[in-house]
Amino acid sequence: MNWRGQPLTSHEVIVDLIAATETQSGMKVKARLDKGKYPTKLNVSDEEMASLCLKPHSFHGDWNYTLKHRRP
């Protein structure tokens, strides 16, 4: 709800909006920007993908899923 109508103009704005999130039950979110360098354009083989145990969520399971322990 707190993102509605707020332009996402910088990383700081995004992190601050995430950190301002609070649920009705009182859960508060902590957020910080990770400025680490990570490799890009890595290829994952079909075998590696098949070895993952992904459990899709009911809402947009192609985007939202739980990664469980690797299959033996």
C-alpha cells in the first residue's frame, strides 16, 4: 500500500519504501541496499534446473516459488 503513487526514483527511495512496510499484525520489515558485485550472464544447464526442487506458489507460480532441498 505504501508504494502506490510513489515514484521509484532511486535505490534509496526503494529501500526506504520497503523498510517502511508494516503488516496489520505488527510485523516490521528491515531493508538495506546490497552494493555487492555479482557475476552476470551465468548459464544454468537443463540438468541443473531439473535438479532443483521448486514448489510454485498459487499466485504467479512462474515468478513466486519456494526452493526446497535439492533432489537426490
